[in-house]
Amino acid sequence: MNEEQNLTHLSGSYVMKRLLSYLKYFKRKVAITFIVLLIATGADVLGPIVMKVFIDNYLTPRVFPVQPLVFLAVSFVGLYAISALFNYYQVLSFQKIALNIIQIMRVEVFAKVQHLGLRFFDQTPGGSLVSRITNDTETIKDLYVTVLSTIVNSTIMMIGIFAGMFFLDVRLALICFILMPFLIVLMWVYRTLSSKIYRVTRVKLSQLNAKLNESLQGMAMIQAMRQEKRLRNEFGQINHDHKTAMLKSVRLNSLMLRSAVYSVYLIGLMMILSFFGIQSFDNVVKIGVLYAFINYLDRFFDPINQIMQQLTIFQQAMVSAERVFGLLDDERMAPVQQGDSSPAVKEGRVEFRDVTFSYDGKTDVLKHISFTANPGETVALVGHTGSGKSSIINLLMRFYPIERGGVFIDGEPLTGFSDDELRNRIGLVLQDSFMFVGDVADNIRLSHNQITEEQVKEAAEFVQADKFIEKLPNQYHEPVGERGATFSSGQRQLLSFARTMAQNPKILVLDEATASVDTETEEAIQLALSKMRRGRTTIAIAHRLSTIQDADQILVLHRGEIVERGTHQELLQKGGLYFNMYQLQHGKGLENVSAAK
Amino acid sequence: MRIFIDLWWFFKQERLKYFFGIVFLMLSSFISLLPPYVVGVIVDDIRTRSLSSFILGKWILFLVIIGVVYYCTGYLWRQLIFGSSIILANQLRNDLYKHFTKLSPNFFQKRRIGDLMAHATNDISAVQNAAGEGILTLVDSMTMGAMVIVTMSAFISWKLTLITLLPMPIMVLLTMHYGSLLHKRFGKAQAAFSDLNDKVQENVSGVRVIKAFGEEDAQINVFRKASKDVVDKNIAVAKVDSLFDPTITFIVAFCYFLALIFGSKYVVEGTMTIGSLTSFTLYLGQLVWPMLAFGFLFNIVERGSASYDRIRRLLAVKPEITDLEGASTQVPSGAIEYNISNFHYPESGSNVLSNIDVTIEQGQTLGIVGKTGAGKTTLLRLILREFDIKDGQIRIGGTAIRDVTMEALRSAIGYVPQDHILFSATIAENIAFAKPEATQEEVERVAKLASIHEDILHFKEGYKTVVGERGVTLSGGQKQRISIARALLADPEILIFDDSLSAVDARTEVSILQALKQERQNKTTLISAHRLSAVEHADLIIVLDEGKIIERGTHEELIQKHGWYAEMYAHQQLESLVSEGGGKA
């Protein structure tokens, strides 16, 4: 539902035009293939004419000169050989073009998504985004294959057949032309009716799958709450609706597809027979022409059947194309460098000056935030969920545009830095340590190929991830599966530290994990963190006491505002928060408490 | 062909539809043989100039009748045969769903949801195809093919028929070969596509890391490669797919060629009329479909069989937990006693729990704490009888939980699991999940108890707001509180919280616990938690470590002991003070 609301509605002809504009990348190929198609169709159409010549010139008068007959036979077989070969080439070539167009379109969509801002990702459910990049483009592929292969092909074939008919007998060809309105009306009616039914069946099918998927995921809950019978009925109902919709579509197809087309064929046959029959009352009729006409008529209906079967795909593809183009036109881009001064991060001084920020333009999540982190200092952000800690990090990472106030690094506005400089100099360590499919070394190095195997190991050693990595069967080349599920959360955390250290950033942005991991890894993490902070400006969302205690500056956030700030000592003297802490620790060393965790 | 025997029960069930369907299908095939005959007769009459308007009119009328009858029979057999195959799919889907509802939670943890979904979609549609297209191709290739060949050889010329049909088996073999080749390549293309999907999935979920490390361009390159792979695999499919039409055209053309060469010879010899030859070539055209159908038949049957086997295997999985014979239907009530010497999961050998002996009186609260993996969740899942215990027993009011029916046991228990499952429905429907007939007042009352009422009112559509995959995204804390409300509405004697307050803040936790205390007098509650504040008020707290109870007592007793609990408690107090900003504001 949400998905549909986000759509800007594009007109059908605009979508079609834009879809066809992709052909421009393959102008030459399309032209060549089209010529091949014309030749193949020509060969197809000539076949019956050769037959006609044979029947009328030789069979009926019973004269059989060897040479012309051999020539006819050879040309008959030759024509079909040409038709077979050229048709193979053209069908395959059109499919290739279609697939390559989809490749271009997919990369285009994917690249676009890469450069969209986090604001876009916040507002778009991941599942629907994935489906636009893959499934929707897949549906569009079907459209290209259909349009290029079937529709172009069938249309050319029909034109060719008419050309052959006109060549043989203009009057009869004109009479056969009367069939066209029948067919067009039939197609139009079918298209209108089927699109409705098709839409319903798709909706029902997706409901059916959604229900099943959800039930499978929540089965334990369904059973614990004893709702099996009710859910079975609900599923049964959706299943029933789906069946009804499917039966409707079978009925429509039974009424309007092959059987109906066959009826039109019979009408055509009756016209041809009557035409020749009536002619034969007064004149001699060329049997060969009659034969060729009937042969043409036979072939004429194959393309029609094919086009009609593809009509539903066509409609679905237009909907998909609209979605994909909507995504391509999305304007929620990621913030990029402004101006071309390209300053460098030298010392790593971070400064927020009177920053006010809102995600949705309505509620401010940060209000007048100002602070400075001097080179090498650690600033700890504390406060409960929703107090604005993450937003400060999001702004410093330039994930969102800063509209009010300013963020400066070494006195230069954040907006002036190039993407590369920012990404290389600011290292982010996230709470949820994301792993990519690949191996351990890949996950540390990422795409920075200039990082050597040695440097990867150094980074791992630095955060003491080397101990567990070296115990793995393949060490640094141990495969990492989907989301790193084979590693414990503590191990993943250490790997993500190593990843950040491999970049050797000047500024460290830390989103400490809240969840406690096992004692051993916990100690390794603490140690790694304090080592990483050394000599680097650190902005940390802090949950661990050690991080907070060591901070040069602690900012206590509440509802987007800094309500208390100072060093550990200063805050202790102020009373309040740190005074309370001190009281609690009295007589019970902090080391003890940490170790117990 | 085994699939047709396997599906016999269904054909029997729908015997009238299939019987008449096949009759009409054969009738259709037969009728379609008539127009070529008419053409032959008219051609001969034209040639001999014996055609009169009366004869012509008669034949045209005949064609009109053929058209009408063919249209009707065509409509009927499609309705009957394809309609039945849809009913089969519908039935199988219901059967599978019903079977799923009987299987134990353990089953769903072992099997990937995606695979189970595939059985219910792809496999069912392959079986449906066998019961629809499969029957069509079987009947058409057998009867129509036979009819055409018989007509051609009996009424026109058996010699010519034999000669002309020589190339046909080649076509059948080739198309069959293409079919199986296509199937294999298509499988590969599908796999490549699913890899692409995984790639995009990973990219979208890792968007922050990608942006933070400036990985965008590298990701585009990886994607380009994966997408290129999809293209290549699809081109491999297209290479085979594009072979069908030209092969058929060429071989059929060759048949025509033979028909004309030898047919002409017979015409010249006078053993055949030119009209018959015309009919013959038209019949030839009608043989193409049955021949193709013969090739398709094998592929359809092969796929249908494999799919039906998978479905049957799935339906044959027995639920691990079932009611014992003579189990009581009386809803158990009273004190809960755990006596477990040891317990391990069916797949692994190591003990998850050992020597658990705890009794909790009716109306009391048991708190369960300990590190991740200490066995807290297992302890709670055992009382729901998600697994059976071999060495030990859990009793409620003196009755072993094994001796009552699942239905009765589950009626006694309300469960708030660790991962919160909400269904795609309105918030009100989700809360009323266990009691769909609940009134709005009841729903709101429990929502208030779970401290979620205010949140719900903030949504645009209040209680009518749709949640789940297609609806509004809720925060973890909101989901937790809705699950709590859901469990409260059922008002069970025993309520289980499996770390169900982890995502709510301390203040909300206090108010929920307070509400629980008032609401659930004389009712038993089991709470497991990471945050000790959630169990502070419990009548008995046990600390688990590696499946054993290492400490037990009330909060005060445990603090006195200066053990794990006491240390953890002090630590958490400090941390909460810090992160709450010292209780400021």
C-alpha cells in the first residue's frame, strides 16, 4: 500500500517511449536483426508461392520438365532452410538485445540507488526496493522479449502474408482484409477483460503467498495461541478467492483465445472457398492460388495466437516499468560535495556549530547543538534512545544534508570535502556489524585493493581479531556467509573494528553496542576500542563505562539538546549524574564491576 | 507417466469433469479434422467444374456448424480440464497449510521458510500443470495424432502418409532434447537470478556500511558482474529456446516437400486427386501439434512427478509432538514444578539444561536470568511442550504436561516470545489474535496495561492501523508491547515473558510490571530477562549458567549473596544511570 502511494503516476505513452529509448544503445544490432527478420519472413512467405507455381504450371497441366522442377524443389527446400537459419538468428538476436537492455537498465537502477540518500532508505521498505531492482526489471525483460520477438515478428509475418496474398490475387486479399477488424476487436476485448482478471489473480496470488509466508514465520505463535483452525479458515478463504479468480481467467481464455481465433480462421476459410467456388461457376480457377491462399490463412493465425497470449505480460511490464522509472527519477539523493576546494582532513578537529536538524521537516531531533572535539580527543555522547545521539553521527558522516547550522572539520565546512576524503578519513564503527558475503580478508579490506594482505593482518592484530581468525580452518580466507551468521556477534564486532583500522582514519565515529557479549570477547573489544581511540578524534555513542570514563568530554543529550557537558572530573564535581555514579561505586571498585560483566 | 497414477485419487474425485473433459477434447480434435476434408472436396469440385452454388452453400453451412460445435467443445474441455487442475492446486495448497499448522516449532526452525514456500508455490504449480496441460498433451498426442494419421492413411493414402511422416520422429526427438536442455539451463538462470537478488538484498541492508566506507562504486561493479552473469545464463536459455520454431518449421516444410513430390507422383499416376493432396497437406499441418505435444508431455510429466514427490514427502513429515493416548482435556492449573535431570535438543548431543528443580506456587512470579545461551529460553519453551523431555518432568498442579492435550496445555499458557511476530492486520486484530471476538474495550484495556495505548492513538488510524510487512513499521519496543497486550487479552493462568521487556525503556518497564502485578493476582508468571530490573519483584529468581541453576532466591537474598546476580545488578544500575542521563529531566 505504502509502495503505491510513493508512485508518481506516469502516462502509458511516456513509459513506452522511455522504454523504447533504450534501443538507442543497440541501433546497429536492431537494424541488422530487423533486416534478417525481413529476409526470413520473405522466405516464409515465398514458400507457398513456389508451391503455387508448381501446382499451376506443372502439376495441373501435367508437364514435368526436369530442370525447372529441380530448380523449384531446390528453391523450396532452400527457402525453408533460409527461413529456419535466419529466424534462429533473429529470435536469438532480439532476445540478446532485450537481455542487454535489461543489463543496462539494472545497472542504472542499482547505481541510482547507491547514490540515493539515507532519507530515501528510511522511507522505503527494503523488500520493495530489492524487488524493484530485480523483479520489476525482470518483468520488463519479458516485455522487451515479447515486444521485440513476438510482436514485431508476428506483425512482420502478418504483413508478409498479406503481401503474398496481394501478389497472388488483389481482390481476394482485400476480402481477407475484412478479417482484420474481427481480430482487432477480439484482441481489444480480450485485452480489456484479461487485464482486469489478471490484476485480480496477481493480487490474490500475492495475498496467498504473503499469508503463507507470514503463517510459516509465526507458526509457533499461532500454535501457542491455539489459532490453527482460524488461520486455516482464513488461508482457505484466500485460497478460495484465488481459485475463483483463476477459474475466471480460464473461462476468459477458453472463450476468447484459441477457440475464438479458430472461429475467425473458419470465417476466412469460408470466404476463400466461396470466392474460388463462385469464380469457378464461370471461369477456370487456378488451384495453385487457392492452395497458397489456404496455406497463408493457416499460418496467419499463429502470430495472432502468440500476440494474444503475450498481452497480459505486456500490461504487467508497463506497471513494472512505471515503478522502475519512478525510482530512477527519485530526487532524494545523498548529499555530495559542494564547491571544488576539496580540503583535506589533517588534524581531525570536529566542530558542530549551532546545528538544528529534522528528518521529516516537522520535528527537530537536534536543537542548537554546538561542541568541538579537538584533535585526538574523545567525545562521548550519552542519553537514552531518541535523545539525538545517532543523529549527530548521521550528520557527521554526511548521511543527511545539514540545513541549519554547520559541521566543520579542521575549520572547513563538511559540505566542501570530497566523498573520498570523508570516507577515508572518517571511520565509522556501527553497533550492528554488517558482514558481506566473501571471506574474512574481503570483509576487512572491502574494495580498497591497495590494502595489502600484510595490512589486513596488521589491522586484525591491532584489534586482536587475529587470535580467533588464526584458529579458523582457512584463517583470513575463511568464507563469510550471509550476514556473517557463522561468526558470533563479538567476532563480527572485532572484524568490523579491523575493517575500520585498515583504513587508518583520522576521525573515529563509534556507535557502541548495547548488547552484552561473552566475557572473553567483551574484554578484547574494550581493549581494542581504547587502542583504536589513541591518537584519533573520536565521537562515540557510549554505553560502556570505560569509554565514558576515558572521554575528554561527555555530552549528555536529552530530547535533542545538550543538557550537561564536561569532563569526567568536572561532571563528578558538579554532582548530579557523576556524583550518583561515584556513590554507587564507593567501596566497590569499578574494575570489579566491569570484569563481572 | 507415474504422475497420472499418483494423481489417480484426484481424477477419481473429479471423474465426471475429467471424463467429459476428455470426451470433449477428443471431439474437438475430431471436428478439427473436418475442414481440411471439406477443402479437399471443394478443390476437386472446382477442378472438375462440378461445383454448384447449392453444393457450395451446403459445405459453407457445414463449416458454420463445425465452427459453432468446435467453439462449444473447445470451451467445455478447457473449462473442465484446466478448471479441475486449478481445483487440484487449491486442494493441495489447503492440505499443505493444514499440515503445516500441525508441525512442531522445531520443524520450522530446521527448514528454511523460503524452501517451504517453494513447495507451496512452484511444486504445486508443476503438479497443477501435470493435471491440466499434462492431460491435454497426453490425450492430444495420443488421440489426435492417431486420428490424423488414421484419416490420412485410410482416406487418402497410407503410402504417402508413411513417406511424409518419416521426418516427424526427428522433430519429436529434437524438441524433447531441447526441452530437457532448456530445463537445465533455465535452472541455472534462475539460480543466477536468485544470487543477484541476494546481492541486492545484502546491499540494501548494508547501506550504512557501504556509504560509510565509500563502497558505492565497488558495489556497482559487483552488481554489474552478477547482473552480467544473469544475462549470460539467460542467453544460454535463449539459444535453446530459439531453436524450437526454426526446427519445427524446417522439418514440417520438409514433410510438405515430401508430400508434394510423392503426392504429385500419385496424382499423375491417377491414384489420387489434387483435392485429396490439398487435404493431405492440410492434415499434415495438423499433425505438428500432436507431435509437439508428445515431446512436451514428457517434460511436463517429469517435472510434475518430481514436484509431487516433494509435496508428498512434506505431507509425510510427522509432527514431533502429539497428544498421548488418553491425555486429559482438563486445562491444567496450579503450582508449576520443574524436575529435569537433563535435556538436550534432538539434533545435538550436549545438554542444554541439567538438574533443574524448581517449584513455583500458583500466583507467584518466577524470574529467570543468566547469560545468553544459558538455557533461559529453553526452559520456557519446555513448558509449552515444544519438545518432549526424556529425563524429567514438568508438572502443573501435579499433572505432567505430557498427560494433557496440547489444546488444554496451551489454553493455560500465554506466551510472549523473544522475537515479536505481528501479522499483517490491524493493531486491534493483532492484539485480539487469540480472542478474535474481543470487544474494542477489552482490546484497549490490555493495550493500556501494556503501556501501548498512547502510542497506538498517535498513529493516523489508531487501532485500525495496519502493521506487518505491508503496513506501518513499528519500533522493537512497540512490537513487544503489542505482543504483551496480545498475551494479556487471553488472560491465561500462566504467563510467559521471554525477555519481552528488552526493548522498552526503564520507565515503561516499571509501569508494565506494576500493571501486571495488579492485574494478575493469583496467576502465575514466568519472566526471563537480561535486564535484572524486570525480575526484581519476582517471588523467586533463578540464575542459570550453562543450563544449571547457580543461584536462587529473592532479589534481596541474591544481593546478599554477592554472587553473579549482585555484581550484574550493580553494573546495570550504573549503566542505566549513565544512559538515562542520571535521572535528569
